[in-house]
Amino acid sequence: MFVEWLWIQPGWKKGTFTAPSTIDRRISGTVVSARAEHRLKLEEGIARLARNRLKQLVKEM
């Protein structure tokens, strides 16, 4: 759902959406912060699953 939400967020320029490379960086940052700063136990491969969904969205675009 995080990837889906990021996908529809507005981009820097009016009428654009968030770039896939930005979404990829946010996935990385969120997973690292969740584990390091908040000590959350995320399932193994959660970032890979999010990136796979991002790849699907890019392919559909």
C-alpha cells in the first residue's frame, strides 16, 4: 500500500507524479528507519516485494 500511495503523490512539477526512482529511495529509507530507529521487526524481503510492485506499476505505465 505504501508504494501505491507514493505512486499517486504529486511530483515537483504541476501535473506530474512522483518519479519511480524517488519511490525506490523512499522504500529504502523507510525500511532502514523502521528497523534502525524504531526497532520494528519487518518480514524478510519486504523491500523486494515493494520494489516488485513498483516495477509492475512502471511496466503498466
